[in-house]
Amino acid sequence: MRLADSHCHLNYKGLVEEQAQVIARARETGVEAMLNIATRESEWDDVLAAAEREPDVWATVGIHPHEADEHPDVDTAKLVARAQHPRIVGIGETGLDYYYDHSDRDRQRHSFRSHIAASRETQLPIVIHTRDAEEDTAQMLRVEMGKGAFPGVIHCFTASGAFADIALELGLYISISGIVTFKNAKELQETAARLPLDRLLIETDAPFLAPVPHRGKTGEPAFVADTCRFLAKLRGEDEDALADATRLNFHRLFAKTAA
């Protein structure tokens, strides 16, 4: 299989201590592209540094909704300025998280809008996190898309089938993580089985959410192969064909990676 891990955190504890070995294991498994995701401004330099060192690693620039309260000064202009670097290929992750409410909801929404504006201006894909916030996320995406189109992906998709349809209608991609392999993920499996192949990505969200048969371990990009195998069986597709399609989708969405 030739794979892309569309969302991982190579600079997080559990991976950063042996980052070179983690990347080597991913390559041995067939992973040809890894997107190293930023979640707070203090990470931006380190996340980018990994992408500058490794030819198959790219970076994003953004503020996670958990961190919105701590970053009132990260606005559209700052995001756009940093996104000019050739190894920064996306905006985020950003979005809304009402499950933990680590940041004020109004501050989350303000931050999300700033990221959307940066995505619209740069035409770099926005990486969207949404948890227990489907209604507000959908409403904001519809309103903002009406102001001018922007590319993007719903990362680590766990929302309803109805929300998936809204995302697809708006032209967004949907990324499936190792959660799809969990026994209690029946609704997600039903949605993943019917997603159009040309809008599908696969990710690990490493070091989190290791798929079966690695559940409980520290996740790493190599495990995207296990999610791909499970998803291929679920969808009745050849695993190599699914790996190829999702890898090509990754490069189509994150177009700077194909340059």
C-alpha cells in the first residue's frame, strides 16, 4: 500500500522523543506523506522544523479550539503571513469543541472565523475539528462558504451522517481515523461505508486513537495502514486501491504537497 496520513502530531509527547524512528516505521509501512498538525502558536516553529527536515512531512499553522482563550492575538493576518512558507500546506486545526469547553464558545467561534478567512485568502485547506458542536459548525460553514469558497476537511470524523452530507454539499473532504475500527463505532462505520471515494482521507491523529489491533498503544503514522485495511473491507474495496485513492485525494486537497 502507498498511503498518506492526513493528520498527525509528530511533535507531541509519545512521538517527539523518537520522531526519526516513528517516521522511519511509517515509511516502511508504505506511508508516503504525513501532515504534521499545529494546535497552538508555541508549536509552530517545531512543527514546521519537522517538515523542513523530512521531505514527506508537511505542516499546518493554526490554533485548536481548546487553545482559543490563550491566543486572542492570533488573527487572520498572522495565519496568512505564516502560511506563505512552502512547507505549510494547510490552516488549522481549528473549529469548535463543546464537549470539553476548554475555551469560551464565543472565543472558539471567533478563532474559527479567523482561520476560515485565512483559508479563503490563501486557498489553503482548513483542517476542522468539531465535537458536540455539529449545529454551530454547520451553520458557520454555510455562512462563511457563502462569503467565498474555501477548501477544507473535517478531520477525525465522528459526527452524524447528516453532518457528513452537509460537509460534502459544501465541497469539503472527510477524514476517517482509527475510531472507525472500534466496536462501538457503528454509526461512524455506516457513514464511512457510503462516503464518496473522491472526498475521502485517512488519518491517525497520532499519538491518539490507535486503531485495532493497536488500541491502547501510542498511535503513530504507520498505523494508518490498519485503518485503511479496515475501511477497505468495510466498503468492499481493494485495500491498495483505497490507499491510492486517499493518498491522491490528500495531494489534491493539500495542493502544495504536490508541487
